[in-house]
Amino acid sequence: MSERPDVRGKPPGVDEFFSSIKQVYDTNEKQLTQLWEQVLTSEPYANWFGVSQRQNSLLQDWLKRVSAGMLNSSNLPSREDLANLANQVISTEEKVDELTFRFDDLRDQLSVNLAGEISSLRAQVSEVQYSLNLLIKSIERQGKAGSETSKRSNSRSVKKTAVESQGE
């Protein structure tokens, strides 16, 4: 009869199976480690690695040049063009900010100067208004005095005219 696995534990032979796999792994690891150590430290591998790195670098440079040429011929901006544009935008923003500050300073100066000029003009207008009021009052006084004088001279001329007409 065959052995039945224990339902509560590991089936028989599992430990032996995993220990044999571990032994195979350890043996292969030692051998492959030695092999790779010999390969990686050899001069031909170093030469091959250096040449492949150089070829990779040349390929990347060639791809950059070809990409830039394609972008240029299709009138699309490159990274360099976008970086230059970003620098120009930043420079323009700085100049706009500087002009805004200068404008604010000039506006403040004009406000102060205009306030002084307006105050001065108000004072002059008040003086002119006062002088005009005095002149108007003086003219009114002279007008009243002149009316009384003209009334007197009118009454004399009426009397004279009446006397002259009687004499005729």
C-alpha cells in the first residue's frame, strides 16, 4: 500500500526535494560566479565594453543631430529653442515688472505734484473771487451813487427844457 500524506503536515519527501534543489543551486552558483568573474575581469571583455559604450554614445549623438534636423526642417521648436523662449519670456516679465514699478512711482509723484498745484490754483481762484466780489460791490456802490446823480441831473435838465420851451 502506498503511503498517504499527512493532512496536517508536509507530504513525505518535500524537505528532501527542496534540499536537493538548494544543493544544485549552490553548486551552479559557485561555478557561474567563477565563470563570470573570469569574464568580467578579462581584457577582451573590458575592450568590448568600452567599444560598446563608445558606440552607444555615438549613436545617441547621431540621434540628437538627426532629431534636431528633423525638427528644424519641419519648423518645430527644439528643446534649445523652447529654453531660449522661456528665458526671453522671463526677461520680458522682469522688464514689465520694472516698468510697472516705475509707472507707480511716477503716478505717485504726479499725484503729489498735482495735489500741490490744485491747492495753489484753489488759493488763487479764491483770491480772484474775493477781488471780483470787491469790484462788484464797488461798481454797485458807484452805480447807486451815479443813479442818484443822474436823477438830479435829469430833473435839472427837465426844468431847463421846460424853461426853454416856455421862453420860445
